[in-house]
Amino acid sequence: MQTVTLWMQMSLDGYAEGPDGAFDWPVVTPELQRMFVDELGTVSAFLYGRKVYEGMAAFWPTADEVAGMSAETAEYARIWKPMPKVAFSRTLEHADWNTRIVRDDVAAAVNELKQRDGNGLVLFGGPNIVSTFVELGLIDEYRLFVHPVTLGGGTPLFPHSGTRQKLELVESRTFPGGVTDLHYRTLGTA
């Protein structure tokens, strides 16, 4: 059975995006981008809420063609384009780049994906779909990349979760630039 790993960038004060949706604050050094390429290149599918999917689809299809992009960015673009993707949205009308839209019954769709052979599923968010996954008990692991910034407002990573879970720390690493990768495994509800 495949696992679902939440893979999110967050500020030290718990936000996934700053005021007015700002996402100009993550510190993505070449070392961190290399780790993203190495680890995400082997998974079976990427999972998104509508807003994050639209942001990714606006950038990654041509990122490897932009002059001056790092080798890691170009390599990630080449991973992203063919990767199977699922966008969870009731309002998204069309999706390209090997993307399936799921409008209803998130739990059934995710459980069907988990039953397939593969190397794991990665949920990138946003916060609303993250809360839905938490409430439905669909997240098996958390990869939280805590950036050395406080935003003082915005959208919290876990805006609606009333679910309490026990977690086990699997690993923590700090990258140049001060980003800390916290990797947790779920142990059940508390």
C-alpha cells in the first residue's frame, strides 16, 4: 500500500502563505532544490488543491526553458511535466499535464490511489485540502520545511484541523539558508 506524505513549506509562525497569498518568502537553496529533485523524482503521483495546482501549472511546464534557471530547477520541471497529478477541486474546470481532477469523495479517490502499486503519493496542498486530508486520516507522513521567517499573518498551514494526531519524528535536517526539514510519521489519533 502506498503512503501519502504531506510536503509543505511553512513559516516559523505556521503559515503556508503570507498576507494576500504571498509566497515570496521560501528560502530554496541549490542544496534544498537538489533534495527535492532526488526524493520527489521517484514518487508515483503529486496531489494538489486547486490553488496550488494552478500555481504549479503556471510555472513548471516551461521552467526548464527559461534562461538562467538552475540545473536543479530545470531537472525538477522535467520531473513535474510527466508526473501523474491529481487536483482536488470542485471549481477547476480543466487541467493539463497528466492531471486528473477529483471533485467529490476525496477519501475514496485517495484510498484507491493508495491501493495501487507505487512509490508513494505526495500532497503539496494548499491548506484547505491539507485540512481535509488530516480530518479524513489520509496523511501517513509529514515533511514540513520550516523557513527562517515569520510572516505575522496569512493562511495557516492547518487552518481547520480539529484532529489531534500522535506523530513520531523520523528525521530532521537543516539546510544552508536555515530551512529545517521535519519528517514525521503518523501513529494514529491521540
